[in-house]
Amino acid sequence: MVREPADDKIPRLVDDAIAQVLGPRGLSEIIKQGDRVVIKVNIVGSSQGLPGEKGRGIITDPRVVRYVAGKVREIIGFDGSADLKVIDATFTPEKNPSDKNDPQSFYYARLQRNAGRSVDANDICYDYDADGILDGGSRAEIVNLDSVQMSDRFLTVIDEPIRGRSEVWLPKFLRTKEQAQGEAEYCDVYIGIPSDEKPRILRNDGGTQTTLGIDARAP
């Protein structure tokens, strides 16, 4: 694709990408009712870009995230252990992931559709009303990873051939159910949706193709 897809084209693009990865059953292949699902996005640099185009080609397209979150919620439902989170770091320990005083927060992560500096009602946003809930019908909780306290993290040890042994303290809600050992914080499926690499294109490979990567982990 050589230009940004229109809003009504997003569902087909996402459905096609999911079908290529998971087959005709789509997300139902890895997600079931009552699952706890985490969606990792990239909102770094949402304030960058030309006037009227800030965030484009830098953050994960909120239209894609909102559509995927909606499809996940249709499967997991709202009852029982079902849980849905959208996560990234905002470079501040502020608990509110959509803090209006933080230019890197989810509140400012949007596809700007005017030349003004403020968030406009016509923009495609993650959290236009700054209530900590993803816009749309999924009711996904937004989490600022930088606000997660050490008491809510668990240790993961990584042995990498070049860097050697590293200790990483990840949020407990990223544990598998087995790692949680009966505790409530864990996730059944982790989905990573990449950010755009070029303005106006979901993800550009040499300027001739559009790709959407969805990485999922299911125990």
C-alpha cells in the first residue's frame, strides 16, 4: 500500500493478517472464553511528526488495536476470569496511563487529524476521555508498565549468547498460569502488535507491501 488505509478498510486488513497466521478460526485458535489476554503496543513518539500527522507511522495504529481488542473481548467475554489489558511504558511512574500532563501517555497516542496541538474529537485515539480504558467496546484496561511496583513483578532470568545472564523483573500479569501457582495475576495469551515504520502505512517493507505482525503466546 502507498497510502494510509481508510478506517473502513482496517477490519479486512486485520482479519486477513490473523487468518494468514492462525487459519480460518482466527483468534479462536489460541483464545477461549474466560482467558486473560494482554496486548502489547508501542506508543513511544506519539508527539512526533508534522502538524496534523503526529503519531502517524510511529505508534501502533489505534484503529488496529481497538479492532483486535474488540475481537478478543467477543471471545473471552466479561465474566469469570476473563481479563483484557493493553500495555506499554509512558516513561513516568504515574499510575494513570492516560495522564494529560504526560505527553507520552496513552491520552496523546492517536492519529492526529488536525493541525492543532490538542487532542481533537476527530482524532483516532487510544483513550480520548482519559479514563484508563481503551476507547471502543472492548473495555480493555490500559496499563502503564512504568507504574508497576517491584512488589507486583516477578524475576525472569535470561541467558543470551552475547550479553550473558540478565535478570528482568516483569509485571506479574505477564506470567503464565503455571508460573502464577494459584495467584490471580497471569495471562493466558500475549499478543504483540507492532508500531508503524513509515507515515501513512501500517508497516512498510521497502515501500511496496503492508504487513501486520501479531505474535501470540498461549501456554
